[in-house]
Amino acid sequence: MNFNYDIIVVGAGHAGCEAATAAANLGSKTLLLTMDMNKIAQMSCNPAVGGIAKGQIVREIDALGGQMGIVSDKTAIQFRMLNRSKGPAMWSPRVQSDRVKFIETWREIIENTPNLAMWQDMVTELIFEGHRVTGVKTRMGVEFNANAVVLTNGTFLNGLIHVGKVQIGGGRIGEQASYGMSEQLRDFGFKTDRMKTGTPVRIDARSVDFSLLEEQKGDDDFHKFSYLPDVQRTLEQRSCWITYTSEEVHEALREGLDESPLYNGQIKSIGPRYCPSIETKIVTFSDKTSHQLFLEPEGVNTHEFYLNGFSSSLPLQTQLKALQLVPAFRNVHIFRPGYAIEYDFFDPTQLEATLETKMVKNLFFAGQINGTTGYEEAAGQGLIAGINAHINCHGGSPFTLRRDEAYIGVLIDDLITKGVDEPYRMFTSRAEYRILLRQDNADERLTEKGYELGLAKTERLNFYHQKVENVRKIKEFTENFSVKADRINPYLESIGTAPLKQGVKLVDLLSRPHIDLQIMAKEIGPLRDLLDTITDRKEEVIESADIKIKYSGYIKREQIIADKITRLEDISIKDRFNYNEIQSLSTEARHKLTRINPETIAQAGRIPGVSPNDISVLLVLLGR
């Protein structure tokens, strides 16, 4: 066996799988090191991918040539496009996945990726030569040498599970924690801390009275994650179900609060505000008499369901008593209780934009080790880390994404510039350029970048170009085709919208709410004929053209703003100043700028505590 590799990826969660496949597909000899080869890309919380802002990240991963979108589509048992009642900047795809098939599909991809090998073992130590990483040591005593190492340890670094007063060392229920690396990196000088996350109870569907639940079916249309036409949903689609807690349920939960690790001092680490446990909900929102719960299937051929909204670390008996007060769960049987888990993470301001650590050359961090939460945020980081690890080994310019190019760019810039004071989750509100970063146009933003890297293949690029050309033809037609008032007014009046006073270009008519290309095609023969010439991904192309036509003014306005900011992104200041010597900067700015050492003026301006006046000082010193 060969123990020498270009890149070693430690951890086979979502970040590790994307990092390893990206590096290997780019040509690096890669080793994926995991404690359990049968739990690759394990969905340790809910078996779902995407959602608000997270769905945009998955589409970006796919557009660049990553795998998460493909795996999610192939293993989907329910698809929904969230926020359809809002504008397209807010639309977010989400799938409920078959947990077992998700793992199997990822395992098949990894085992059939050239240049990629696996090894099952626990990494206990990194090997350094000065300030450069050169490999890892495992619990079996094996040493693997590498030019770059990517750490994607998830919740396993000194992981500690809590169920009431019971504490179990582990990275997930039933899986051992990883020990040794946190201490080594801390001794090296890295700043680390503890975070907390949690997961809900798992329920046996045979014990549930579904007649007392509200059914929530998925969407049955063309939407999906992957831009590749041959990637489709093929599994049987299943429903999710909705119910509510009650004041009775809340009272039962309150009785156990003195044994809650969150409230008796047992857990001291940082937890997420946006995904609170059920006990946190009843304390924080004490005025609410009910909270919504979602019962979600774990797969096609299993009775195991996940109770979204009922995350808890309360004692088993308290969880069970409260559940049995929900009418549909009166006779409930559970497979296991909810639990909380504490784990080590590292301050992400210790990273470059490539996710390489500032302190150690060729050492990369991706995923929950950086203080994030969520499969999608982890996978996006893993992809960027894998790409840049490959570049470090074989040459080339660092690969990064700006805030106006991708949610992945927003994610990484937030981490390395602002740090984290709670588990970081992506929201659309974190992005200044939401209209530019829509889920429908990730291919336009990123496919050519993926192709230039060598990650997106020629087939994907050709599909993208074909879509762009079809959208261009439609837009051009609407800009040139005139609609006569007397011809279209009867139809407009029939749907309750104002008639035309004079003829207009079709593009002007399409800017109205409730009027789109599909509707107009029924009334305008030449448009119908044009749309009928589109045989490949017709609905996707039409939706893309509709959005561009309807929101063109907003898109252009936001692009102008983004272009202005980009000019500041082009002004490099990394290692240009000794900030501690610039007395005209505020004390806080000197401290923050020294610690983070921003790449550009624009990044410096996003550091909390650096004021516009501080930026003006730097621009004057640069002669701007």
C-alpha cells in the first residue's frame, strides 16, 4: 500500500466528500480518511438538503461541478420549492432524502472517482515540518504523508452527547468522538472553543395516528437541484406531516427543565438561536401556546420518521411524556430520544479566503470545524477547500468567490471576516445581492468558472450554453414583437388586468404581475411557435427568461451597486500595513485589522469595529 498522497481529507461528512471528490477530479492523488466507511455523508440531523438560502448553496455546488445536488436529486423522496409566494430571489429548493440511499449514492461516487482512495481509521495527530503540514498519524499507528491536509471533522472533535443528566462521549449517537487533534492544534497556537447543536427524537410511524395529522405533499414539477438534464428524481415520493404542540405539552416539558443540560449548567457552550430546542422555545416564547412540528420520513422503505421542531436534550422520560400529549402520538414508540452534542470548533478568522489556515501552510479547515452548521454550508466549504488544496499542490491562482458571485462567497467571507459567536447558518438576509444570487441562475454565475478549473465537464458547459442561447432568443423576441391593443385587450380584461391604451412591445406586457410567457404563448402564435422549438429543459428555460424579463430593472440596479463595491475588492491591502503604527485608526480598528489582515479594502470595511473613517484613512495612505 502507498502511504504518500497529494491531499488527505480527514472526515467523510458532507464537507469531506465534496473536498475529496473535487481534489481527485481535478487530478490530485487523494485519500479520504474516515472512522466509518459505512456512514459516508451521514445525515446526522434531519435527512433533508436545501431550504432557505441553503438550496442556493446546493445549486452553486452543482454549477461548479460538485456532487451534492446530484446525490440529493437521485435520493429525493420529496421536493419542494420554498417561498414561491415571494419574489424569485427568495425561492429556495429543498428535498427530503432517503437517508440510507444518500449514503449509498455518495459511497458509489467516491469508490468510482479516479485518484481517490479511502482508509477507515481515526486521525489522532497531524505531522508538521515547521509551519507546514506534511501528513497525519492514525490510532492504528499508520502515518500517511501528503502535500496538503483538509480537516472536516464535523461534531467529532471531543464530541460529548447529552440526554438529560446522561453524558456520552461521541461524535454522533452510537459513534465515538475524535481525540487528540484539538489539543495539538491548540498547543500550536490555534484559538478554539466549544459549540452545541442538537437533534430531535426519531419516531416509529407504526405508532402514529396519521388521521390526526395534516398532510404536506411535495411539488410535482420540473424543479430540482442539478442542472444536468439526465439527473432526475426516480424514487417514490412521500409526504411530510404537520401537527402542533399544546399548553399541556409545554407544561410536561417545563417539569423537566431542572434536568435540562441547557438550563442546569451542564452545557456551557454556544448554541444556535435560529434552530432552538423545544425547551428553549417554551422558555423564550413563553407567551405562545403551541409550536409547529413536522413529521418527516427518513426513507422510502422505513418506518423511521424525524420530528422536525422537537430538538431536545431533556431526559428520555420527559421527552416521551410530552410527546404522548400530542394526540397523534398518544401511543408513540420512539427509536431514540433527541440529544444535544457539544464539540470543538476553531475561530474561522484564522483562515484565508481559500480556507487555508494562516498559521500552517497547506492545512485547510472546512465545515463545522469552522463554526458553521448545516450540510450545505459544510459541503460548500469542502468544495472550496478541496479545490484550493489541489491548487496548492499543483500550482495556479487561489480560487475564491466574491459576495456578489455566490452564497458560498458570502458564507466564507462572513466566517473569515466576522468570525462566529454562535453556530453559523446561511440566510438570504446575509447576502446583499440576493437578486443576483438567485437559485435559478447559479449556472450562469459559476459553470464557466467550474469549467476553467477543470471541475465542470464539457457536457455541463454545453448544456449551459444551450440554455443561455435559448433564453437570449426569447428575450430578443419579446423586445422586438409588438402587441396590438385591440388584439390582446379581450384576453387582458378576461383575467382582470388593465387593457392596453395602445400597442406595446411584448416585453412591456410581460413586466405585469400574473402575466408570463406561458400565458402569452396561448394568445400569441409566433411566441408559441418559438417556445415549441425548445425541446431541452423547456420549462427551466422559460422560467429563466421570465425572471430576467420581469426583474430586469432590479437586476441591473443591483449589478451596478455590486460593480461599485467590486472596485474596492480589487484594491489589495494584505500585508501592506503595520496597522498598530497607524495612530489615525481607531484602537479597535488597529486590533481587528492586525488580527484578520484582510485581503482587500472591501473586506476591511466588513470587519465589525472598522468604521468608514478607518477605511478613508487606509484609502488616503494608498493614495486613493
